[in-house]
Amino acid sequence: MNYVITTEQLTKKYKKFTSVNNVSLHIRKGSIYGFIGPNGAGKSTTMKMLLGLTAPTKGSFTIDGKHFPDDRLEILKEIGSFIESPSFYANLTGRENLDIIRSAGF
Ligand SMILES: Nc1ncnc2c1ncn2[C@@H]1O[C@H](COP(=O)(O)OP(=O)(O)OP(=O)(O)O)[C@@H](O)[C@H]1O
Ligand SMILES: [Mg+2]
């Protein structure tokens, strides 16, 4: 198995609104994966589905060869997560906040 995470047509709808639309990912084992997209693109919703925090409306996924929903508990035993809310200084501009991060050398 070359992939640590795969998703197939993963979809989440909130009533009529589609938050995640037929996402099919293939993430290789041992890789660092940048999951990027505009605000509201559905990144957090996708992560919540992978972590069992919200149920997919459609589709399925595998984590390390274990298949959701059949192996749901086995998946949950083996994953940890940290969904971070970035902190920032509300009294500074976006550019000033980025300057602070840049100068801290992260
Ligand atoms: N519980 C919910 N009920 C209804 N709509 C929701 C819910 N959660 C998310 N959404 C909507 O689904 C869409 C995707 O949201 P999501 O939070 O997954 O985006 P995101 O890519 O993580 O955005 P950001 O970059 O701002 O973190 C947004 O339009 C959001 O308003
Ligand atoms: Mg998000």
C-alpha cells in the first residue's frame, strides 16, 4: 500500500449546501501533504470526516489501509489530530502579523 490516506468521492452536505464535493485524495506514505485552499473550501470539513468528527454524506476513505466505515474504530485507535486555530494580533494588520511570524523564523 503506497498511500496512507485515500478518499473516494468524499462529500459533505449541510442540508442543500455542499461543503465538500466529491473529493478524491491520494496521499503517499511518509509524505508531508499541504492541504491548501481558500476560506470555506472545505478543508476543515474534510479533516473532520477523516477524524470521525462528522459523518460523510457520501463517499468513503481509507487510512493506512483501513476502510471507513467498516474499520471506523480501528482507524480511530491509530490516529491523533491537532486542528489548530492560528492566533494573531487583532490590533495589527495582516502584513504586520505576517512580519512577526517571519521575523520569529518559523
Ligand atoms: N456545521 C456546518 N453547518 C453548515 N455549514 C457549514 C458547517 N461547517 C462548515 N460549513 C460550511 O462549509 C464550507 C466549508 O467550510 P470549512 O470550514 O470546511 O472550510 P475551510 O476550507 O476549512 O475554510 P478556512 O480556510 O476558513 O478554515 C463553508 O462554506 C462553511 O460555511
Ligand atoms: Mg478550516
